[in-house]
Amino acid sequence: MFFNSTIWGIAAVATLGMIARPWNSPEFVWAIAGATTLVLFNLLPWQEAVTAVGRGADVYLFLIGMMLLSEVARKEGCSTGSRPRRSRMRAGRPSDCS
């Protein structure tokens, strides 16, 4: 029972750190800190951690692709929100990013 509550506690702290971002830290710092803590305290065997990282390759590629698309949209001015786009469409003007 102790291990179960410890694992949940570490996961909760890591999740809250990613959401709250204290000290203006990036989200990945909290995710890596939580995973490292689990491995260091032998709550997660390092072999399983390495296997899990290896199995996530498709997820990592998907996230990298989404970040690249988001950055291109931001640079092209397409990510300014839907309200200006909807108002231009109502006025009969074409959208910037159709």
C-alpha cells in the first residue's frame, strides 16, 4: 500500500508541476523529474522505463508533427483564434488561412 500511495503522490506532484509551472519551468522538467524519481526510488524498474520510452516512438513522432504544424500556423498568422476568422467570414471576406 505504501508503494501505491507513493507512486500516486509522485504522479500528482509531477502533474501539478506541469500544470502550475512554478518558477516558470517548462512542462518536460516536471515529467522527467517524476519519471526519474520513480526509477531512483525503485518504484519503477529501469528496464521497464527504458522499454516504455522505446514503445512511445509513434506518440513522440505525432507530437513533434503537431508542434511543427502549430509553429507553421503561428508564423503564417493562422493561429490567432477563431473569432477574427468567423467575423471575416460573416462579413463576406475570405479567411487568411483557408
